[in-house]
Amino acid sequence: MCLESLPASPHHCGGSSLYPTSLGCSGPLKGPWPALAPCPEPDRHSQLLHHGGDVSVLGSLGSRCRWRSLNPLFPQGAAVEAYEAAMVLSGVGDALGYRAGRWEYCTSGPQIHAELAQLGGWQPSPQPPEWPVSDDTVLHLATAEGLATGPKDLGERQGGSGNLIPPVLPGTSQLRPGEPEGYRIPFNPSGTGCGAAMRSLAIGLRYPHAWELPTLIRVSIESGRMTHHHPTGYLGALAVALFGALGIRGEPSERWGAELLRVLPLAWDYVESTKVAVEDNAAAWPFFGEAWYLDSRGLLDGRGPPQVPSLPSPAERDTEYLGWALDGWAGRSGHDAPMVALEALLAAGGCWEDLCARAVLHGGDSDSTGTIAAGCWGLQHGLTSIPPGLHCHLEYRKRLRDAAHQLHALAWGGR
């Protein structure tokens, strides 16, 4: 089944989702997903995708796409500055949360905030050797460049593209570049981590239009399960890609979670259509959607206003995030890395420091949640309010900026 013909969720039929109902409604879809609320009112990789039985490439899809504005905030297409801010600030969030491994693996938010105070507060200029980017940015950049430049051998990207650091995701060792379906790895009961999520914002930037939803689903799932073949892992990639697409279209973040739940049935239909480890995926499928906190935040219908607890102290935030975590490490999984990021975006609004306090400087997988949250914040608020010292010396800044411009040109026709 070609993904372009995917039927829309039955929950799209009765209301006005952020994605158009023109995809079609064909009755209830089969699949193990949680019940959904009614719609509200008005490292390096390339060969990924299964499309019509062929192995394709991130950058080879969408060339036939025509620009169409669906949001009055962007009557002439999204601003390239928003793309640049998203890519650059995702790297900043990564470098700050990582701090060369010191803060990524620190389990105490209060300790991290105390160390930041000793550094003089928001004075660091993220750059090597103390503030390098982690594998999160390396893989996000590889994804963005793969989307922007088209076919490249996966082994070449892993082995030495631009002197980036070596691959670290264990799933990459099972890939077989050049072989039929060599991008597929076996189902992995342990593949629940956030490595697919933290590299997927660029997918939403490449396919931001509502009519591109089938492509966004296919690309994010296949990209994600190259390394994380478990729904909790690869649905994190779908979540972050979807957030990127909604964010660049100007949709408020209080709508993002509800839209994610509405898209899950379409995602399942695609997974089922590939006939790859269907029973294993079906058994593990429900957890991702059930884990989300939308009901407790007043966001199940996507209307808001969000009911986000204040959680003013680092210790309180650590406790809250641990309540969502698998294996006692907040933000390390495909479900809760986007959850931490979205919670921070909702609570922080336009305040960069508050966003960092909540999504970047906590006692969990802080570089991954920082990558996602800071990139999404950049889509909404840009770079103008960020002190230049926080990003002007960022590792790979030029490549991140160049990839942003390439993605924008492909998505919006150079507008």
C-alpha cells in the first residue's frame, strides 16, 4: 500500500483537525491504538525508505511537492530565519545539556543548576572542548543533510562525512547499505530509546505542509526504526517530526499533543502495510499513546489553555519527569523525550532561560530533551532574543545553518 493513499483517522471525519480530511475517511481503522478524543473546533544515514518496494532516500521524496500555504501566519511560506533558528538552537540545547557528558549523565537537576550558577549563569559560549555537541546534533545534522542532498552511501556518512564523530547508536551496526531492504533491522524489545526522536525535527522542516502528512509519517517511521525498531522508539521520531511541521506552520504548541494522538492510527496503518514484524509491533504499540499526559494538562482536545504545573524548582521537575520515565532515566525514551520538551515549551512561553531550566538543565537525558525543545522554541521565537555568545561559536554551526537553508528551499520553493 502506498502511503499517499492512507485513509485518515475516523476521528478526522467529525471535526476540523489541523490536517485536512481530503486524505479520505474509510471507516474505522484496524490497529492497537488508544481511544482518541473527538477533534476540536476550528552518525549519518540516507538510504531509508520503503516506497513501492524500492529502497529510496530521505532526499528523494517530495520533489513533486507544490507549495501551498495553510496558515495565515505564513502567507508566503515560513521564514528561512525560523528554519535557521530551529537547527542552530537545537545544537545549542544539545551542547548545554550535554556539557561534554558531565550534565547528560548527572542525575540531579539541583546540582546542574548549582554548577551553572558557579559558571556565572548564562555566560558559557558553547564550543569545544568544554561544550561540544553530542551525537544528538551529529545525527540530527546527518538527517537534515540527507533530506537536503539526496542519495549518499550510508557507510560513507557513518564513517567520515566531514570529520563528524563516529556513530554511537547500536542499531547502525545491523544496517546493510546497498542490499535490498538493508535499512531494516529486526524488531528490538529494548529499542525504546530517544535516539530516533532527537534527530527528527528536520523531517518536519522538510515536510511541513498538511498535505505531506503521509510522507512525514513514512519518513519518520522508517528513519526511526533504522536504529530503534520498537514503537516507543520510532514513534518518538514521528512525534518530533510532527511538532516541527506544526510549529513551522505557526500552530500553537498546545495543539501538538492532541494532533499526535490523532495521527497514531495512520502511523499504525503504515506500519501494518509494510508487513514487517507486525505482531511484535502491535503488542508494543499501545504504550506510547497511553503514556502521554494530555488529559491531566487539559490538552486532550487540543484547545487549551494548558494546565501545566509550575514546578518552580529543579528538584520538583526531576520528580515530575521521573514519573514518565522508563528505567529511571527521564527523557531517555522515545515517548518521554518529546513529553519533557513539550511540557517545557508550554510552561516557558517566550522565555529562553525558562525553557532551558526546564528542558535542558535537569537530571535526565538533558541533551536529548534540550535538542528537541530548543529546536522547537527556535521555530516559534527565532534567534533575535538569544545572546549571540550562546550560538556564534557552536560546533557545526555553519553546517546546521546551511542545512536549514536547504530544507527551507526544498519545503517552500525558495520563498
